[in-house]
Amino acid sequence: MKNDRINLLVTFDKNYIKPFQTMLKSLLSNNPRETVQVWLLHSGIPQKDLQTLVEYCNLHCVSLTPLKVDREIFQNAPISKRYPQEMYYRLLAPHLLPMSIEKILYLDPDILVINPLRPLWNVELNGCAFAAASHTGITDMINGINRVRLGTEHDYYNSGVMLMDLTKARAIVKRDEIFQCVSEHEAELLLPDQDVFNFLYGFQTLPVDDAIWNYDARYYSNYLIRSGGVYNLDWVIQNTAILHFCGKRKPWVTSYSHRFAALYKHYMQAATR
């Protein structure tokens, strides 16, 4: 195993601090030999909460570097309730992170990491700037719909898990181009930052297997059918690395009762010890 650390990128506000702690606890529990450096892009997390986060990470031998994003960057950006400033952070991450970082793994906070991340970290991008997974469902119909909607030919990638070659991404990611894309295509954007990522950078993205690297926890039955019965619960626990709790219903809410609710509650409780 390589000794290089895993650079992890997260972006959230104070409402997602506890989900982040749960995600990090699951990652560390299932990657005990890894050295992890966390980079947090944020705009308004209070200093008291940041200090709590730093102390939590230190307790788990993880270095956390909070980076407050300068609002001046977004003077010409389309900003609204639907298009908050924070939605641009992962898109602009190549330019918001220190130039010394060459590679980083972005993870949404509504995730559990239940198997080793090293194989994803070591993926050869073959000239691409990004690696991500598409959620195709039982058929490829969703990909087809999104290709027509956005006028693209590649898969429609979920931007909740992205491996980034920052050196390559810095050459192609342009702030004004992103802002212009949002302004010109506002009517067509359903999931704004994800749509923009696919529209501008999908052709520079290497596809990875969603069943392993970005499993949509809502659709256990879809995965089971698509695999001909192979991707049962035992298979997921043994093979899936990243469980992603997509959608509006979140597993830290008491009423959440989907298949992986108990697993999430286990790590949520472990994160408070």
C-alpha cells in the first residue's frame, strides 16, 4: 500500500457538522491505516463550531484545514435561494484549494464509507480531470434523459463523490465560464451544480462503478435486479465502499427507515463517543 495521505474535500455549513462527523467516523473505522487530511471549504461556520470540528478531527488523528471562501469571488455570479454561493465551491475547488495539492477526493457529508477508499484514490485517470459515477438505475433511461436535457453524449455523473486531478482541473475550470453557464441555462438546470459539472466537465470525467464508489442507498432493489440478484445485502457490506444517502430524506432523521438506517445509526452513535 502506498504511504501517501488521502486528501479529502468537504463543503458544508453548520447544519451538516454532525453528518460530517458520522461520515468521517465511518471512513476512519474502515480505513484504519490511512492518513487523512481534510480540507473544508465554507463561508460562514462560526469560529466556535470550527474549533469543535478541529478538536474532533484531532481526537481521531486527522488534520482539518478550514478555508473560508472570499465572497468577493462571487460578485458576478448568479446567486439566489436556488443558486446559493455554496453550490459553486466544489466546482471551483481547483482554484480555492492551495496550489500545492495535486489530487483530492470530494465527498458529500451524507455518506458512509464502509470499505477501503485506497483503490479509488489510486485510480488512474488516464488524462481525465475527474472520476465519478453515474446512477443509471435498472436501465440506462436516466442517462438518456439527461443527455437530451443537457445536450451531452457522456454519462450523467453524480457529483457527490468526485476524484479530482487538480493540476488538470485548474487548466479547464474557469470561474466566469461556470457563472455564464448558470446564467444562460437557468431554466434547464434541475440540480444546478451537478448539471453544470456535467455540462462543462462531463467529457473530462472517467466513469467508475456506482455500486462500489457511489451506491445510492435509496435503490437497493434496483441494484439487486440490475445485477441479477448478485448485489444483495451481504455483497454490499463486503464490496461497496461508499454508501450515499441521496435525496431529501436523510438517515440522521429519526423517522428514516430505509434498508441502511440501522447501519447509519451505528456510525452516528459511534461518532458521539
